Amino acid sequence: MDRAEVLLIGGRAGVGKSTVGWEVSARLRAAEVAHAVIEGDFMGQVHPAPVDDPHRAAVTERNLAAVWGNYASLGYRRLIYTNTVSVLTEAAGMFERAMGADVRIVRVLLTATDDTVADRLKGRELGSELERELAVSARKARLLDERAPLDTVRVATDGRGVIDIARDVLAATGWA
């Protein structure tokens, strides 16, 4: 396979993107399917944000291009990428520039209710950020619900185990 493919796993904070991404990776490893994983949240974590890039988009894209270039030079063609808004249409250009204009993009939006997310974030956010995370998560859920492209596969995570969710996510790719 010469064409690059990327599985974008998006969703609000507390929905399980990272956990599901790692489980998808585990299933691919078990099936001996070559792939790479990038936690998109880490690709733009610089503080303070560059004055000319307050949303860190350029930093994220440069890092994605560099890391993917390393993976591609080693023969990898499949990427799992987790990030809240990665499934939105405006993110597609970043992946096309970093991975090639003919990259196949598979979008999966993980969803969960406010109550489910609140329970998960309360267990995860042990510092001063809980209230901010809850508010931002609710705002991003609305944004994603309204703006995710029609070809986005939506997978509910409420009351489900990660293995079950990962099976549904992986099915969207056709990789295994």
C-alpha cells in the first residue's frame, strides 16, 4: 500500500479518545497491521503560544509533518491520530499537506452525555482545571455535533467498554 491513511478520532474532553486510540492500536498490533499513533494534543503544546499562531495550528502542522515524515520514511502508511477537533473539515488540509494530497481520511467522532463526561473528568482532573474542562468539553461537544462532516462515523461511548468501542472504530477503517 503506497497511499497514506489516517484514522482521526475526535470528540470532547472525557469521551475516551486516547484510551480508544490505544485500544485500536492494540487490536492492530494483534492483527500484525503496521501503523503509527500520534496524540494530537501533544503536537502543539507550547507556552506561550507564538504571537503569529495563537491557536498553535502552525506548530501542530509542522510537528505532524516532521513526525509523519519519519514514520513514512520507515514504510508506515497508516496513522491513528487523536485530537478533539481533528475530525472537522478544516483540519483535512493539515493532513493532506503533512501526509500527501491523496491521503485517505477516516473520521470517527466519539460521543458521550454530559453526565458520563463529568464522571470521567472528575476522576481524571485532580488539580484546578475541572470546572474549566467541563465547560470547554460541553462547548466542544456542541461544536463537533454541529460541524462534523457528514461522512464522520459517530460512536457513542456511554456505558460501553473500551474494547467494544475500539471494535466499532476500527470497523470504520477496514484495516483489520
